[in-house]
Amino acid sequence: MGLHAIFSILVARHAGDGDVVIGMPVANRELPELAPLIGLFTNTLPLRTHVRPGASFIDQLRESRSVMLEAVARQHMPFFELVE
């Protein structure tokens, strides 16, 4: 979460925009019966973060934490459905 917060701040400063979307891959093996299977079950989670110019790093870390926890809670949704 700390690395996501730092990377979001760097991307926002470089792009000049406070609305940053970063993709994060997840293993997508939450069910125990999927653990022994061979294959790639990754899913991409888009993490949309709002970087405010006057916010402290702790505030940005809280924002990243809430965004990441919310995204991981909904990781079972396939990316193509999310895009639609």
C-alpha cells in the first residue's frame, strides 16, 4: 500500500493530473479447490486513486489503503466485465 501511494504520487506529478489509475495483477485463487490447479488465473484490478496536491503522505496512504482493500474485495469480477 505504501508503494502504491508513492507510485500514485509520482505518476500524478509526472502527468499533471490528480486522477490516477494503476493496474494491479492478482492471483485470483480464493477458492481452495483452485489452489492445486496448474495454469495462470491472474486478473487485473484497476486502482483509481485521487491525488490531492495539498494532502499529506499519510492522507494519500489512507486513500491508497481504502482503494486497494475495496479492489481486492471485488477481485472475483473479470476485468472485461468491469470495462463494460
